[in-house]
Amino acid sequence: MAKTVKRHPFQRDWRRDLIIAGLVSLVLAMTLLLYTFGLTSDFLLRLLNAFLIIFIMISGTVFLIIPSVNWAFGRFSKQKAPAKPAPKRNLPKKRP
């Protein structure tokens, strides 16, 4: 049976995940700014600042902190092999 190679948590296709994180950050920033301040003259500058802050927080958490914790936990908490069950004894069959 072929041995499956475990991938490192940092070895993944990031393009799709970054686009999703960017869209979520943009929607959150726009919603937050429109609700809080309305449509002001410096809306685009505030939107850019809010987008960058939210994007850095989301991407840092999802792409850096969570895989690092999962990797460290998996590496340092290798479970010991389960105890072998006791061998079965050959008991004589009961005859009716």
C-alpha cells in the first residue's frame, strides 16, 4: 500500500483564499464605514484604511496563526501507539 505524504499546512493554493478574504474585508469595511459615518468626502481614504486593517487581521489569523498552531500541536502532541489488546485464548466449545 502506498504511503500518503502529509502536506505541510503552509503548502496550499493561496490565490482563491486571498480573494475570498479580500472580498469579505471589503464588504465588512464598506458596511462599517457606511453605517458609522455615511457617505462623506473622505470615504475612499477611510475605506482603504479600514480594508487594509481588516484584511491584515483576517489573513494573519487564517493564513498564519491557525496553521502554525495546528502544526505545532500536531508536532508536539504525537499520540502514543494504542495498547495492544490481550491475545484471545482458544476456549473449548461448549457442547449442548
